Amino acid sequence: MTDWKLRLEEAGYALSNPPTPNGRYRPFVRVGDQLFIAGQTCMRDGVLIHRGTVGVDVDMDEARRAAALCALNTLAVLEVATDGNLDAVRAVKMTGFIRCVSDFSAQPAVLDGASEVLETALGDRGGHARAAIGASALPRSAPVEIETVFAVDGQFQ
């Protein structure tokens, strides 16, 4: 087992197979040393694990778990994109969309669930810039979706 998978397992996270695209797009695209991972929701084995609106039927703990699952799906796609060599990547940017009520303002706290997964798996290379955005609707009624950008085979700072 690779070091990053072992770190995830020790932290209580379970990696699954990468989700299949929910439309006509690619799960990832590499341009130069940048790897763009398509938006990931909280699917596991084709089933949406968390569903609803944060602040109505999804509480903060569940929203953070949903965000963590989004990040685990991101890592599953990243593993495919890099042929398993996550030692050659660095997280650059995460954009998170949180389906929430209009007066909800803790989007960054929800997205911390995803950031923690990347930092657990990649260590210092998991730290990233980030935007947390409230949304009125997301695919399949998911409470969280994230998209990410990674640097590959580059000089990391």
C-alpha cells in the first residue's frame, strides 16, 4: 500500500473507485504541468451518499463528511490520472460549491472537510488556495461539489 493511502486509512478514510462522469466530459484534463480534476460530488459506487441542502436537511457534520467524500473521489481520479504516482503532484486550487440556504455563511467550514483529506493524503503538498461558494442547486441534489487543480512534475513552492 502506498504511503498516501496508508495515511488516509490511518485517519479513518476509505478510498473507492473513481466515479464515472455524469455527462459528456472527461474526469481530468492535463495541460502542461497542470491537472484539472472535474467536479466531484459525494458518490460512492454510483450512489449519492449525502443528499440535500445544508441548513435544512444536512447539518454541519454531515456536510463536512460529504466534502471529505468529494475529496476522496478527487484522489481516486488523481490516482488514475497520475498512474498512482501522487508523489509527483501538489494541490494548487480547490473550488467548493455548497448547496445551502440563503443565509448560511459557513461554507469555508464545510469545505474544510475536503481540505483535510487532501492534506492528510499529500502532507504539505496538499495545502491549496481555495474558494467556498454557496449554491442553490447541485447535481443530483448533492450538498457539496468540489473541483480541483494540481501541479504535476513541477517545482513546488
